[in-house]
Amino acid sequence: MERANLDWNNLGFALVPTDVNVVYRWSDGVWSAPEFRENFDLNLSMAATALHYGQAIFEGLKAFELADGRVAIFRPDENASRMQNGAKKLLMEAPPEELFLEACVEIVRRNRRFVPPHESGASLYLRPFLLGVSPQVGVRPAVDYLFAIFVTPVGPYFKGAKRTIQLRVDEEVHRAAPLGVGDVKAAGNYAAGMRAVSAAQRDGFDNVIYLDAREGRYIDETGATNFYGVLSGPGGSTYVTPKSRSILASITNKSLMILAKDLGFKVEHRPIDVSELGSFSEAGAVGTGAGIAPVGRIEWRGRSFNYGDEPGPVTSALLAELTGIQRGTMPDRYSWLRPV
Ligand code: PLP
Ligand code: COI
């Protein structure tokens, strides 16, 4: 294999065109065979339900080059089942898990030369998505769907940030409601939060923390990640992460709750009152794109909570464990890697 000619050590989270993407269509009650294509254009009706009524969900997952040169995808079965949950909520037709997994493996194989070298620490990001494509003007679910995946090599999500990121608690915008669709990866959730994230970035922050929409009191998550704080005391350290009906069910966070316990930390999965920010010794923003982004500072109502300019001990231990498993330098003891 001849690797693509890219500056592997300086990738950001930006779109780099690769060799091929894949499209499947659901119509007349069956999924089509995969159509492998070289460009990003879709032939889509201007009346597609995805465009007007938001029947659009997506996923994000990563493939890593392991130390021995093999390639593996991190927990794609979890993304397949989350897409199914999202599709159920938005009355869409989701690809079966086997189709989703086969598509992921095949699209990585066909773009092998874009998987960043192991030593770069970068990865290949997969973006599966599902759209309602039937032309309709009435508000009702489409009968035809399109499932597709493109891939792009990525480096750090928060590229401008130094070792830690800066967040601001936003009290002007709610991203998602408790009985809404915040727990699935509906495209519209991101549009709903864009004005908050853009305003924070204009003011020099990397992202925002949203509070729950019912009481405006509990930490939900950031615009692109789940959140955790660390409580440290004489009895040890505790990984505390929000339980909320309006946050995305993060696969990274689910994995970290397991790894934190393995490392001997306690884990609390419960509502976090925003006033608790002052009790944390560390904080982190976690997701596929971001990995574990250590949080250096959070601003809330003009107060600043500081967690240091370097990742703290719990964050560092979690980082070593998660990246070790993902990159094949530690045993994959939970079989989270799917070989390509
Ligand atoms: N929360 C939001 C809003 C996200 O967009 C993401 C990214 O996918 C996450 C959390 C993290 O989820 P995961 O770890 O499954 O990527
Ligand atoms: C991810 O981490 O996969 C995300 O989808 C976050 C962001 C790019 C929306």
C-alpha cells in the first residue's frame, strides 16, 4: 500500500477527500447493494423529508492503525445500534446491524491509504448517515431512505486548544429537551446549538456546556461531547458524569465508565448540579471526535473554575488506557476492536 500524501502529524478535524464513499438505498422494502462512489454529490429530491422535516441522523466512529500495521474500528456495533435507536425515534428505516458493520469495514478497506500512520496518533473518522429521501410536502415519515458513509482522516477535534480546553456554561440556549431527541444523533440537535457554540468561540472558548432544559440547573453536555468531573478525596477519586435524558448516549463515555472502574476509581452516573463545578479537581469532554479533551477552565456566571493547564492524574490514566486499547498497544480485553 502506498499511503496518501498528507501531512499526517498536522491533521485537524476537517474534511479531506478520500478515494471512495458508499451509498445504500432503501426502497420497496429492501436495501440496495452498496454503490461505491468517488464524489460527495447526492442526487436528492428537493422535497426530501431530510431537508424539510429533519429526518436525518448520523454517526461518528474511528478506525486506527495498530502498532503492527493492522487496522481496527472502535466499537462499531455500538454505533450501529445507536443509529437504530435514533431511527426508531424519528420513524426512519435504519440499516440492519450487519449491513452497517459490513459497510464500515469495507469503506475503511477501500480507503486504507488514508488511515493515518500509527505513530501520528491520528485516525480515520467514519461518518455514516441516514436520510429520509421520499419527496413529500406533508409532515409524515418518508418511505424511502438513503444510508451512506464517507470517511476522512482526522487529528485533534479542538485543534486551536493547547493541552486543555476552555468551556463556558451557556444559559441562553438549550440544546435538547428531556422528552425530545437529545439522546440520539439527530442532525437538528446540532443546528439547535450552533448559535451558542459560535458565540462561545467568538469569545475565545472551545465550546459550551449546556444545562438541562427543565430546570436549567444540571449539566447536560457540550456541543460535541459528554462531560465528566473528578471528585478527589482521601478515599480516592470518583469519575462523575451526567445522567440525563437529553444527552447523547456517548460510546466513549460508556467505555470510560468501565475503564475508570478498572483503574480503581469510583464511578457516579447521576445528575450534576452546575454548582458542583467548584468541587471538581479535574474535568473532561469526551467523544469520538474529541477523544478525551482535558478541560482547563469553565466559566459560569462570570466565575472561573480552573482545573489546571495539564491533564490531571485521573484524566491521564484514562487517556493512556483508552488510547492504548484503541491503538492496539494494550490488550483489547473487552473485544472493542473490530479488525478491518
Ligand atoms: N455528545 C454529543 C453532542 C456528540 O455529538 C458526541 C459525538 O458523537 C458525543 C456526545 C460523544 O459520543 P461518542 O462518544 O459516541 O462519540
Ligand atoms: C463525533 O465525535 O463523532 C461527533 O459527531 C461530534 C461532532 C463532530 C459533531
